[in-house]
Amino acid sequence: PRQAYLRIRPPFRDSRHRSSSLRGRKMEIEEIVHDISINHWSKLLASACSDGKISIARITPDQPPQTVTTLMGHKAPVFSTSWSHPQYGNFLASGGYDQQIIIWQQEQENADAPFRQIYAHQAMSSVNCVRFAPAECGLLLAAACGDGSVIVLARREGDNWEIESRFNAHDGGCNAVSWCPTAAPASLLSPNVADVPVKRLATGGCDGLVNTWRHDGRQFLLEHRLEGHTSWVRDVAFAPSIGVPGTCLASGSQDRSVIIWTWADQSGQWTKQSLTFDDTVWRVSWSEAGDILAVSSGEDKVSLWKEGLDGTWSCLKEMRQEHEE
């Protein structure tokens, strides 16, 4: 069977994900894994597989993840999964090549409790990325689609979900979406800074652009168009906010680069720093504190990057997959 090494696809994509218990572990999956995500309590791992299945594994200390169930609802490769904040219950979203967005619910908080499919939405094209919003925004799910659109689903009463917003984000296709943290920049340093949750998104597309969007109370409107990549943007990720000044956003591209975008309230504009790699960059992922960036590039390489006191980024460590016959 094909080996899926969890450290090659860093599971700390946002502040809800934990990675320490998985360092160096491996699990056997018979199909290609397109994405993995870990729930808030670091107890369950979901793997999006090319055979249309989602493998749910239990995470225990000092042991490889053990598969507890397999979710079957997609009819084609699953590209992305995302866990909701437990404040609203144990929800898992998935999206794939069959143009479906499926929402699953675990009936109990027990890691071995069964899942059931509670909602499915048929999009107009492949669903490349799904991401639940921060808890402060409510139970919202954003989906980046192959036709260039972004669909935002909201939960209503019971198991009813509906489209809260749909907008065209990129020409040629939208590959990634990320929610901006709701903690206001500089709120840690100044108690007078308003900390009212604002719904913001970043998207990356086949047009080589990174776009940011802000919800005005009725719809998402384009806020900034960030130019810097020369090929498809494969992933975008906001750094978790701990209340310090500035907002940080990373984007990875097929042009073999990562751009780290920083918004400074004082200047009112984005600045950028580029990191160059030897191969396509597929995933970018931040540590919980937002000070270390993990970059997945090529077939089997992950590198960890950190910003120095002089503002330059340096590589802390590189890791490659251990191939076994």
C-alpha cells in the first residue's frame, strides 16, 4: 500500500490544528491522499482520498493513527476536508472532483462515534478547497470552486444549510480559500482596539492572483487584489492572530515561490517578501502562534520558515518523505 506521511502535509493549517502528536508518524492508506485535517481536540484525523473516500483515524500518543471509519458519499476524488469549531458540534466538510460539498456530523464527541451525512450541495464545477470559518463568525463554510467562484454556506435551524453568499473570485478557477482571524490586530497591545468580528476571506486562483474579500453585511466585496505570482496560486493561508500589530497572509504557487504578504495599519497597504523553491509549492501552513510557516513543495518535501528580527525569512529545517517499497 501507498504510505501517507503526515509530516509531509503539515496538519497545522490554522489555529484549530495541532501537530505535535503526529510528528514522524505514518499510516497506511491505499490511495493517494489529497488533503488531511485534524479536529480541534487533536483526536481525529480526516484524509481526503483519490478513491472518493474519507478516512477517519483516531490519534493517540506514541501510536500511528488508527482508522476508525470510512465515509463514502463522493463519487470522485476528494480534494479537501475541514473540521468545524466544536462550539457548534462535530462537523466535517468535504469537497471533491464530483462537484459536491458534503457536510458530515459526528453524533457524539466520542472519537469512535459514527458520522452521518447531513447535507450535500451540488456545485457547478469541482470543489477544490473547503474551510470552516472562525467560531466568532458563526457556523459558515467557504468553498473554492473550479469555475472561479466561492460558495459560502451557513447553517440554519436543524440540519438545514443554505447559500449565504456566492461570488466570482478568479478567472479560470479558484484553488484555495482561507478565513482571516477575527482577533483585531494590535488588540493585545491596546485594550481600546475594537474586537468586533469581521468576515474576511483570501482566495488564490489560476489567474495568479491573491484576492482578499470583506463582508459588508450583505455580500463579500473585493477588498484587495495582490499581484506577484506568475502562475497558478495553489494555496493561501492567513497566519493566526494573537493580537499583535499587522495581518500576515502566505500564498504558494506553481511558479515555485511563496509570497508572504503583510498588512500594516499604519501604512494602509500590503508589503510582500518572496521565497524561492526548486519545485511547485502545493501547501502553506502556519503554526498556532503564527511565527513558523510550513511549505509543502514538489513530491516529498516540507520546509519550515521563520522571520528574523531583521524582517528576513530563513529556513529552519527541511524534511523529505521516507520512501518504502
